[in-house]
Amino acid sequence: MEVQFELNGKPVHTEIEAGAVLLDVLRDLGCYSVKCGCETTNCGLCTVWVDGTPRLSCSILAAGISGRKITTLEGLQEEAARFGAYLAAEGAEQCGYCSPGFIMNVLAMERELCVSGHCPDAEEIREYLAGNLCRCTGYAGQLRAVEKYLRESRG
């Protein structure tokens, strides 16, 4: 079965198996930032944007993405690097395995919640990022990095 969609701003036409999930299709297309961590939709490592909304690619059948806009971390290099510097400054990057999904959600949160000068407080940040698991940290450094990034990037 063939699907056609936009991946990181470029048109893609690819053959897929009928039961293929988006995560596997994206990895086959070279988007290695999209990772499988749990296979139960509980870790956030496979987060991508579908038409600008963060979604877990392990829970989306690839057959349903025709005509959609898919964004992975590979398509957000500049923004990701800016936020990644905040993670590194707080010592919150650790092994980095969860970082791509975490960064995708932070950037989505910034776009969704940081409008009209409002930036989320610590509780709103925790709520938005609740689906991202990190086995290396206690989240304190990550939370500091997110708060600083949002405060400084939005003034």
C-alpha cells in the first residue's frame, strides 16, 4: 500500500505494509530521532507532530497519514539545538535517549501555551509533559531547563 504525506516539509511517497505503525515507517525513512521505548504508549520517546500536534507515532497506523504533515526532530534542528543547550546547561541530558521525544513536546508546548506573553508555570509544564519518561533523572534539571527556556525565549 502506498502512502503520501509531508515529512519535515518534503513530500514523501512510500510503500508500507497494511499494519505498519508510523514509528517504523519514519525510522525506515531515516528519522532516527523517533524511538521505541515501551510499545505501550507510555514513554513519549516516539513523539512526532502530526499537523502540528504532538502524537505518539507508535500508536498511529501509517495507512492513516496520507495527506498529513509529519514533523520529527530532524525537521526542527535549530529550535531543538536552542532548547538542547538549556538541557545541557542544567545537566539534564543524561544519556539522551528520551531527549528527542521530550524536546518535541517542549517545543509543542511553547507553541501551544506560550501565547500572548503567557508562559506556563511549573504545574502546567509538569502536566503537559506527564507522558515523557526519563529513566536517568529525577526531572528537576529538566524542569529547570524548560522553565528557563520558556522564560527567556518568550521574554
